[in-house]
Amino acid sequence: MTHDTPNAPATAPRVPRATYRLQLRREFPLAAAERVVPYLAALGISHLYLSPILASRRGSVHGYDGVDFTDVDPEIGGEDGLRALVAAARRHWMGLIADIVPNHMAVGGADNRFWLDVLENGQASRYAHYFDIDWNTPDPVLEGKVAAPFLGAPYGEALANGEIAIVLDPRMRRLCAAYYHHRFPLNPGDYGEILRAGDPALAPLAERFDAARTPEAFEEARLALVEEAGETLEAALSRVSEPATLHPILERQNWRLSWWRTAGDEINWRRFFDITELAGLRVEEEDVFEGVHAEIFRLYAEGLIDGLRIDHVDGLADPAGYGRRLRERLAEIAPQRPPEAPEGPALVLVEKILAHDETLATDWAVDGTTGYEFMDAVGGLLHDPDGEEMFTDLWAEISGRYPDFASEELDARNEMLVRNFAGQVDAVAHAFHDLARRDLETRDVTYHALRRALVALVAAFPAYRTYATAGAAPGADAPILARAVAAAKDMAGPGEAPILDLIAGWISGVGVADQEIRGRAVVAFQQLCAPVAAKSVEDTAFYRYGRLVSRNEVGSDPGRFAVSRDAFHAQSLERAELLPHAMIATATHDHKRGEDVRARLAALSEVPAEWADRVGSWLDINKRHTRDAVDPADEYVLYQMLLGAWPYGLAPDDAQGTKRLGARLVRWQEKALREAKLNSSWTEPDSDYEAACARFVEAVTDPAVAPAFLASVHAFAEALAPAGAANGLVQAFLRSTAPGVPDCYQGREFWDFSLVDPDNRDPVDYEAREAALAEGAPLADLAARFRDGRIKQRVIARCLEARRALPDLFAEGEYVPLGVRGRRASHVVAFARRHSSSLAIAVAGRLMGGVLIGGEALAPPADWWGDTRLVLPDDLVDTRLEDAFREGAGARTFGVETSVAELLAPLPVSLWTAA
């Protein structure tokens, strides 16, 4: 199946019509992606959007744990597989966007040759400056060394138990300290001594190492060592692995082994968030930038990729500088690209979480973000603000926790700063203390005073970070910084407000003589702010605050219960004007719950009283299963997830089906409990509590044990089904028609009732989706059997067909919010897209649960809309437009006012276009 037409362009469009995210892994390699290209082309996709393609850790399910930035991952098919995929895409005039990870690499283990070279050679390694290592830490035991907190037990215990040993790794051809799967290469200067200490018979080999003065000579000696390895060497290495002999050897190395629990306090290199097996890169250095991107630049030059998605841009020292440098290099390379590749400039998107009142700076030279802010806006648009008070009260009553999210976030931030980032806080405080001592006026500001102020400032920070550099901070940072300082002053101790003002001045570049030292301190501060925000908010507070979890999504503020129509329009207008090619998404590989789980739960916001009654009855009926062993807050959130994820077609007495759903919920729940860090955690799992929660889930999803409860959940899920599906269609429709590049996450053209990863990365049945797309059933029939998901796919496909027919309109067109009048005016969001003589009018319903819940229709009846009508501005009146959803349905002329009831049936969405 293809979308080929005689007049189609010879290459993929430069600006994507729509992207489709594919998660590559061993089970779904590049060859599998190649097989679905014809289907995706028929759906209307113009660009494949691939998870990281460079070599990652063996068995990786996501690709963000890269170990070699010089090679396409052989586990997913290598470069041959990539070339075959690109060839298939080109045959369908499709492009390819690659996800890249410039911020960090996977370390530990024995598969990252760059990291292993640093461990072996220390500061003399040619890659020592690739990693963000502080070689001059104030801790004397780490002076000139790399902290290696990879042990599963305290160092002394691991040593005494014989868990650490010297081995010859034949693949690496090196002597290493081995700790299970980890390898720590030894200093080359120690080989001779180790061999002699192990067995005098190895003296000739030892002398070869002693005599080696060049890398070539040392390599020859290592080859000889591998060739002559045998029982003698094995016995010798066993002798030197005795604790008393081994310890002095380990202490001389360029690394220092320690227990993994020391990492938060003592690590001297930047991690990705708080993950010790992901080490930060110093991509701000020119040669590091070139080394990390060399393969990507080659692939772009050869036309094998056409655009880039930059992972975790906030982890970089200077995101704006990085974006400009990347754009400059891609422009330099563009003339080398083959004629069949799309013309430049390349699309460049950044993964960036924006605060709801924050805007991506336009001087980064990127096309926009990957769309979390749209996911927040469209999700909030579907929540009824009138339900907020009752949901807040219910949550506080059941959970006994904070009614507001801000308090939950503040607690989480403070906990993270104490438990997970204490060492990094120390490093930032030392950097600012060094700056203070450079000036006579600030030399008496103490380290501890600065540290306390910094903790308060980071805890209060309302965004991910600032974007200050060695020069002054951008003007856009000023309001964010001012808010953070004001909030921090409220928490700071007596007399510490002036220190916060001092730090804010340094960040802003005010009155600083030594800009180089200031730059180092400010970068360290920013690279602390971003991971603290991520770990505190998305990975902790989101799992603690359960008022209505459809608002607990990446890029969203759960404290913001709903988003107004005006706010949605304002965001769309801003994107159309400033970053029209930014990505807009409603599902990602990082989302906390599937987009249609969120859409169904959003419908609850319209019936808070009924929800409260249901929850009350469930809490009562299940007391015999909880046995007071399950926290009511965890039980309350579970009910939301069970209701939201209940699959269409699952009967409450289907024991196998409910068991499968229960097993998925147990996997979700384990992650949720550990992320919340209240009743369990990743570092201290409470196996008894987790087992009690798992038993509870298994009990209440077993028809033989909890038939009445399952019948009640099923009945409520069925009642919510039309409203949830309508919300899902509106969400997909707005993503496909609003300014920006719509992205479809793999498989989500059907209903998405997935849970958090890895549940949201399960295999996709593309054969079923291809067959559905080929079906020509009338729109009304698809709406009537909406539970099979084909109506969602049809809506997406028809919108993308309109985008293909009018590419300039949707890529560059003006966004015009349209007025609505009448008694249901607040239940409609409508806008026009206009470019030259082309026009599109998009209309969608919202907050329709009051009439849809309990029925079967996806759109309200005409009498519910009453006198509600769409109002066009004078310059759009009397335009004749075609119905984009009904082929051959003819056209209509839009007057000054048009009845909404005529537009929104049988679907809650309507699209009309004119060339």
C-alpha cells in the first residue's frame, strides 16, 4: 500500500507533514521499521522519527544508554539496515529524523571504550575531557581520580568477600579489576609489578611491560600477554587478588571503587539525573562536539537522515550555543547531500520541558520542542475546571496528603537535594565560593551560607533552569529567576536574603569581574537545576499527588487542573508565529499513561460527584482485600488507573482478560510506588509493602474474588467510553490540525490504553492497522463501532491527507481563533488556518461528558447544541469549503454564522478545507 501519485514530489518535504515515532530495539530492528513504511506512507506520515540509532548498551529497550557514538547500532541492524530503511522511505518520498543523545553516555560495565580509556589512563586519556569530571575535587582521596561507585556493597565488604578480582579480559586485552559485569582497567604502569607479584615465572612478560615506552610497544606486550595466558597467569592473578595484596593495587589506580550508595554524596562527575551508569559529556568543547557528532554529520551528509531530535537539551552547558553550533555545522554539510535527499535546512527539535508560562527562546536556531507543552495544553483543555474543588477535597480526604501540588513538589525537591544530589550541591557551592573569594566585598561570604541559599533557590526554581553563559543571562531568564529568588527568600533563614540576591546577580552577570569563573559556577548551577527538577517533579511528586492523574503528565503541572480555551489559542498563536515547525505530540516513549487513558480520565472531571460515590463504594467493598495494608492514597490512584486502562471489550467475568490487566497494573504499580519514594523506593524497596499491594491488585482483578467490584468498574468504564473516546478523537484531531508538526507515537493511531514504560513500548500489530486503513467503511459506521479504534485512525488519516493536499497552509499558515456564540459556546474550540488562497476551518467539541456519558454516540445530539453557532470574521465569510472527512460529500459555503450541530455529527470534530 502506498500513497504514490503522479504529481507527488520527488523527495520528502523539508518540513514534515507528520512524523511517526518508532522505538527501535533488538525485537524491532531497522528491518522491521522498513516493513511498515508502506503503511505509514498510506496513513499520511512524511517522516519516520526514530529512537537513537547509534550503538547502545546490549539489550537496550530505548537507546538512550549509548556506548559508541561512532557506529550505527549493530543490534538493530547497523548501517546496512539503516540504508535499507532509508531506501524504502525514499521510495515513498519520506524523510527520516534521528534522535541523538549529546548529553551523556552509558558507563560501568565493559562496553564503553571511551570511558574505559579514561579509567585506564586517567587525565592522560585522550577522552578525559569528553566526560564532565572534576579532577580537582576538594576531597583529597579523589584528587586526580574518577569516582567509581559501582559496588553493590561497601568497598571493604566487597573486597573481603572476594567479589573484586584482577583478571585478564581477552576482549579488551587488558588487566582489569573485575566486579561482576564491571571492568576497571588497570594503569599500564602497574602491569609489570602485578605480574611479578603473582608469579616470578612471569618476569619476562613483566619486563616487556617495564620496557614499553610507546603505545605501540605496550600494545605488543599486551598481545603477548593474551597469547601466553594460561593456568600460570590465572593462578598468578588469583594470588594478587587476595585482599591484602589487591587493596594497594586498587588504591593506585586512576579510579576509586566505592559502594553505589556513595554516589549522591561523593561522585566527582556529572551524571544524567541521578543515574550512576550514565555519565555527562562536555559537548560544549569544540573537539568533543565534533567527536560526538561525527557519525551523525556523516549520515546527514550522505542523506541517510534529514533532521535531528536532541535528547535532554537542558543537560547541556549552553543549549543556545549548542543549537546555533549544530545549525551552523548542518548548513556547512548540506551541499554534500545527494539529490534524492530533502533540501535543507534540516529540522532540529529539542526535548525540552517548558513551564506553562515559559517560551522557548528563538535564538537557539532550532525549530522548536518535541511537544510536551502541546500535550499539556490539549489535555488541560479537556478537563472541566468546575470539577477541581471536589477532586481536590476528595484527594486530601482519602490520602491525608497535601491538597495542592506545589507543596508536594517542594518537599520532593528538598528531599532530592539532600538524598540524591548532595555531592553536586557541594560542587556548585564550592564554585560560587571560589567566585565570592575573588572579590574583597564578598570574600567573607561563607561556603555554608552559599550552600544554604543555593539549596533554597534550586528548591524554589519554577522552571528547569536558566540559560546564562559566560556573558550575561538572557533577558527571558529574568522573570523566572526573580520568582525563584522571591520564593527562596520566603524559605531562607534570617539574614540570608542578601546572599540570594548576590547569587542572582552573579547568575545574571551583574558586577562580576572574572567572567570565566562566574561562567563555570553558573553552568554548574544550571546543570544541577535541570536534573533536580526532573527527578523531583516527573519522577517523584507526579507519583505522590493523585488528585486526578490524567494531569500528571510530562510537561504538565498537576496543580493546574484545567487549561482554558483562550490559553490553548494563545499557545497556538505563539507557536504559529515563532516556531511553526515545532513538534506537537500527545503520546511519547516517556509518557506516564496512554493518551486515551488520560482522555477517559479527563471525562471524570465533568462528573466529580459520581466519581466520589463510586470511589467511596469501592473503598468500602475492598476493605477485606486491603486489610489496612495498602495506603489509601495508593489505592485511590490504582482505581483511576484501573478505570482509565480498562480495555474495550473486556468483560468483568473474563478471568484471563482481567488477570492480564492486573498483571500490567502490578508492573505499573511497582514503578509508581518506587518513584513516589514514600512506601517503597528503588534504593530501598519495601518488598512486604509491594507484595501487599500486588496481592490487592491480583485480588480485585479476579472475578472469583471481587465480582461485584469488577462489575462496577466495568459498568463505569462503559458509561465513560463515549466521552473518553470523544476526548481521544478531539485530542488526535487538534494535534493533526494545530500549528506545528504532528507526531504519532507508534501504534497510537488506534486507542492507547497503555501504562507507563515499558508497557507503552509493547509490540504493535501493524497488520491489523494496515487492514483497518484499507477498509472503506462509512464514517458513521466507524463512529458507531468506535471501540475497535478504526475511527481514530480514520480521523488522523483524513487530517493528514488534508495536510498533504495543502502543505503550505498547515506548515506556514496563519492561526485564527474563531468565535462561538450560544448556550454551549464554551464547549467548542474552533480555529481557521489561512495561507494565501488556502483555508481550513477546524471545529471540535469539548467538555461533552454531561451528555455523552452513559450513551453510545461520540457527539451530542443537535438539540443539546441548541443555538450554538460558529462565527467567522468578515474576510472568511462566503468561502466554499470541502468536508475533509467525507470523500465526495460535496462542499458548503460558510456564512457569518454556522450551526455547530450541523458540523459536529456524527463526530465531535470537523475539518473543512479550500485550496
